[in-house]
Amino acid sequence: MFLIFKNRDKENLKRLSDESLVEAFAKSGNNIYFNEIFNRYTHLVFGVCLKYLQNEDDAKDAVMQIFENLITGIDELKIKNFKSWIFTVAKNHCLMKLRKEKSVAKNLDNYRLLSEEKIVKLLQEIHHFSGNNGYDIYDELEKAVKKLKDKQRICIELLYLQNKSYSDISITTGYSVKQVKSFVQNGKRNIKNYLEKNGKLNK
């Protein structure tokens, strides 16, 4: 039953069922009804989010997102048991968030592995390389590439990190194929010298 309390009597609000509060807010848009819903269930929703996300800040953010979504779409909902419904919503929200984060992390890992494979290929051409020799060779190689002259760096990155052919690089940069090969050769030599100088490769 839809009830409106002109005097906004808090005691009367507390007597309303969850479903009546949802219906009252959906029809009137009066935040007093939504605030009562929020006060009743914020702790339950936070507990569910904390259980799944294992982080208080993330759980707090999730609570706010869930109730923000609820306040904007509540007029379209047909809820028979609000407590059961909000529990399921909170659970699904967290599971979706975790799946999304896992997907992003997987993509980043795949990109990292792909980059490292290309970097190893470059290292193998620069020097006989079969491992990281106890240090992070990838970070050092990145530093070495950044120190190259622009023409060398651009050609190295296009060739090894973007899998461009010498012809593609020539078209992209405007350098001749002969120049591209020269820049790549000189760039690799400079990288090798940098790594040896800094004790990252054996001479």
C-alpha cells in the first residue's frame, strides 16, 4: 500500500515495509523513503561487498555504486522481497567487478609476456642471451632504448615492438630501407654497449 506522510514522521517510516518504501520512493521521488532504505541495508550490503572484495575501501565504493544504481532505476523495478533482492544485487555486483578486474589483469599479463618475447628476440640478436642473469633485463633494456637517438629508437620500436617490416618502417618514417637497416644496426650496437657498460651483459 502506498503511503505518504506529510509530516515525515520517522516512526511511521520505520513501520513501513521495505517494499512499501520502494514503492513510495518510486512514485514520489521523495528521498526520505530512499534514505530509510539506505539506512536499513547499507550495513548488509557493505558486509556482502567486503566478503567478496576483501578490501574496505573497495567495499565502500561498491556500496555507493549499488545504491546509486538503485536510486536511478528503482521506478522500473518490481521487487517482492527487497532484502533477498538487494543481497543478490550486491553479490552479483561484486562478482562482476572481480571478473572485470581479472580480465584486465589477464590482458596486462598477456601484453607483458608478448612484449618480453619480443624483447628477448632483440636481446638474442644483440648478444647471446638465455635468461635474466639475476636482474631485470627488461627494465634495463627499456632504459637503453630510451637513450637512443630518435631515428634509431623509432626504427627499433617499430621493428621489434610493433613487428613492422623494413619496408613498412620506410613507408611510415620516410627513411629509405637502407637507412632503416642502418639505424636498426647502430641502435642495437648502442643498446649492447649500454648493457655491457652497466654490467647487464657479459662482454
